[in-house]
Amino acid sequence: MRHLPRLLTILLVVCLAPSASPARAQGFVHADHQQIVDAQGNPLILRGLNLGGWMVQEGYMMGLSNLKAQHVIRGRIAQIIDERKTEIFYQSWRDNAVTRADIDAMAKWGFNSVRLPMHWNLFIKDTPGKAAKGGIVWNEEGFRRVDALIAWLKANDMVLILDLHAAPGGQGHDIAISDRNPRKPSLWDSPEDQRKMIALWSEIARRYKDEPTIAGYDLLNEPNWGFQDKTDKGGCRETGNEPLRDLYERTIHAIRAIDTNHMLIIEGNCWGNNYAGLLPVADRNTTLSFHKYWTPTTQESIEPFLRLREQYDMPLWNGESGENNNGWYARAVALQEKNGIGWAWWPLKKIGAGNPLEIEAGAGYRRLSAYLRGEGEKPPAKAAFAALMQLAADSRFDRNVHHRDVVDALLGTLHRDKTMPLQAQ
């Protein structure tokens, strides 16, 4: 997500290459030329929400924009309450922030899909020495939570998009998105981290290759990296993107050696805006994802992506959009659906308004977050731990503030002759 404006001018690629035959995906959501279709081959508009903040906490979602990345937030918390209690808080957060009740509500509202932003360290244990010897130790927590989510979605006839939001090493200079530690090698500087990423997708493919509730694998969220010019922090001026293309090709090859069922999703550099050098993709069961924040809701604003769809005969999907007001939401959804494009809004919930659900921060957490922002006194460890556990409990669906006006802005036209009044958040 979210911290720099998106470029409206896309660097269009001029190279051409032959395309392979479509991967066989009967019984699964898949790409069919310029459309995403369901298991029966009918056109499918994905209408979904992102579970942002569940597995990857971005600072602004916790009222801690100054700290940016999750590992920084966690480290500062551990300095106050110790590492053991910090882990207790994070386990409680993951136990509460997304439950069956959230998914049931989304289905009742009218959404048909969920995008899950994943953190690699919930799936791979960071064990010094193991990786260097070629071994990877799987962290079953991440897979256990995916399994539970699949069961909740299956019960509601919804589908899941798995999104590698925080890749090993981190995929961008925008460190909050991928929880990158600038003191360590990035994904692009570490062959070992790239190997871990490919191994993770291979393991996901092995475990879920026959699971039709999963609609697709979003291989790498919002890369933002200048490969040719190191001053191009977001990769928006990149004209080649060779390292990104190479990583995509190796990842796709590894997945397809195991799983020929699931749709693959790729995002461009520059937060999903720069596709120069990345297209075409040989695998025909592949969709192009763009993200749309803070740009006009005009036909011209998405024309570059529509041209890519037509030129390369592949579907479009908007994997992230949001953080605006209801009027913008309604216009953005109408624009995309008019052009046959599905979407996943960001996020379902966070601290602060503008989402279907809002987590209310109690007085204790407000005091703690003020200290972490440098605006207040340090709370005692006991009080800080109690405040964090209260926040985790308050992240549950039944304790959230429900903003039905946001849901109506996104889905209202599906259920009534005219939408309810749109309220700015």
C-alpha cells in the first residue's frame, strides 16, 4: 500500500514473446483470455476485502505511522513488556482480528472473495544455519490459519486470493508494506531470500493444489525498487525490470511443476503500476493486478491498464483500493465494474474509520501509542501489556464499530434501486 502517489503514466513494454497453452483449470476460478471466470466458465467479478493488518501490521493501521514496519513496532513493544509477553499479544491479535464472524458478515453483506496479505515468517521459521544448509523449516501457524480461513470461506461460497505481502528480505523501499529491515539484505540483494520465496510458493502449491476455494496466488505485493537506477526508490522509472521478471518466471515454473489448477496474479513495479519488461507472461492462466489509490475515478485513469489487457489478452484485477471517502469508493467501483474488472478493497478493519469495520483503541492503548509516537510518557510494563491485550480483544468482530455506509458505498447498487446517501469518512 499506500505511501506515495501512483503514477498514471505507465511504461508500456514493446517486447513480444510467444504464449504457451492455457494451464488446465477446470473446476477452479481461472483466467480465460481477458476475463476471470468461475469454475463453470462463467464471467466472474471478484468483489472482495483485504484482511490487511492481520498477518502484517503496517504502522499507520495501528496509529503508529512513525514506526512504519511491523518488526519496528514489535521491537519497541518488547522493550517495554519483554519478548515473551509481546509474542502472547501477537498470538492474541491473530486469534481475534479475523474470525469466522468476520467472514460470515462479509458474505451476508454481499462480498464474494477475500485477499489475504501474508507474512513469510508465519510460514517459514527463521532458523539461523538451516537455510544456509539448504533446509527450510515450515512454520505451521501460517498454514493453520489459512486452513481455517478456507473452511470459513467454503461455508459461505466465497473464494480466497493468497497474497505474499511481506516476502523474505522485503521487496521494496516502502518498508511498512513488506516489513523490510533496511539493515539486512533485501529480497533483490539476497539469492537465499529469493529461494525462500520460491520454496514458500512451492509449498503452498503442494498443500493447496486441489483446493478450489483458493481463486489465485498473488505472487508478490507491490514491489517498489529501482534496479537500473538506485535513486529511483519506487521503480517507477524502471524500463527493464529484469530481476522482477526473472523472479516471477522462476516462481511460476516452480508452482506449475506442482499445481496447474490455480490462477496466478502478477503485480508491476512502482506499487503495481510499472509493467515495463514484465509482459507477456507465457502461462495463460495468469491475471494482471493493478492497485488504485487517490487517483481520479475517470475512464482515462485506467486506460493504460485496459490497453495492457487488450494487448496481452489477459484479465485485469484491482487487488487493492481504498483509504478514501464513500463517494470516491462508489465511483471507483462503478468505473471498474463497467469495464469488467473485479476488486479487493483495503482493508476490512483497522484502528480509524474509512473501512467496513473499525477497531476502537482504548484509553490504555492510546497512552501506549502516544509514547511510541514520542508524544507521551512511558507506561508501566503491566499497564502496557494490559492495554495491548485489550486491543487484541477489541479487534474482534463483535467489538468493532460497524460502518454500514462504507459497505453500501461499495455494494449498495447491487441490492437496491438507488444507493443510500454517501457519507465522507
